[in-house]
Amino acid sequence: MIVFVRGTVAEALPNSITVDVGGIGYEVCVPLSTYDALNPLPGQQIMLRTHLHIRENAQVLYGFATDEERDIFRLLVDRVSGIGPATAIAILSGMRVSEFKNAVVEGDAQAISHAKGVGKKTAERIVLELKDKVGLASTWEAQQQGATTRAAADAELALVALGFKQTEARKALAPLVEQNPDAETDELIRHALRQMNP
């Protein structure tokens, strides 16, 4: 798995960035949100969090400005039936992560359906599956209301995106957040993974 790519921007287009890493050019597909956040220019140093998607006839590297964007991408691709990388990228290109979370929490399929190539039924399926099957909407709602920290909510999302059940992730994170309410996301993830994989 390629977790990140750090190097020099060789070429930048709104939907892909070619990164020169030690003389090897990696073409990384990115959502518009990442492109806008990084504003990549040739010659500029850049680091992208990545997800390698392997198909029968291609290996495609997807890149993101933040871990949170990558986690939402993985969540959509791995946990929502019928959602592929292209649709996940379209959703991230059409709305910020916070807007996406709010739409799921509020059951607002219409907001999600504004993304290019996402119809009403697909948007409704995304809301239904993330709200009822995965259950992350309750965590995002608790974050909005201040009942949990942003770091804890982001850590839970990351663990679910890695394939853990939400109940397992929440159970592992609860004592860590209680012991250290100011812990950063990556610290919580590391400690939780140690507990879940002794």
C-alpha cells in the first residue's frame, strides 16, 4: 500500500497531479478540493495522502490533501454498495468534508446529489448506508453538539475506513479520550490500533 507521496510537482491539472519522487513520476488523481487546497505549481514540493486502487486492467493512485478526505473516500468506496472511486472523487470535488458529514447527519440526500454523476437514488443509498449500517452519523452529530472531540470523531472515522466495526473503534477509543481529552487524532489511532491488534 502506498500511504503517501512526497516530491516535486511535475505537472498539475485540476483532476490529477504528477509528482516527481526521486526521478519517478507518479500520476495521482485528486478531487478538486485537494487541488484547490494545495494550489500545486510545477517545481513546488508537495505531499499527498494516497490510496492505491487496483483493478483488473489498471492501478490508480488517488491523492488527498488531508487524512479526513482520504478517510471519507475509503469509507464511500469500501462501505457503500455501488460506489466506486470515480463517484467518491466526484463527491469530494463537489462538497467539503464538513458539508458531506452534515448532509449524512441530517439525511440530506439532495445536497449529496448535487455532485457530478451522483443521482438521487445513489445519494439516498449513501445516506442510508452510512447512517444506518455504518452508524457514523451519530458520531458526527455528537461532534457537532460538542459531545465528542473532533480528534476522537476523526479517529473513529479512520478506524472504520480501515475496516474495523464502529462499535470496536468506539470501544477502543473511549478510554483513551477519557484519559487524554486533548489527544491528537494520530495518537488516538495508534493507541487504539495497539489495543485492537495486541
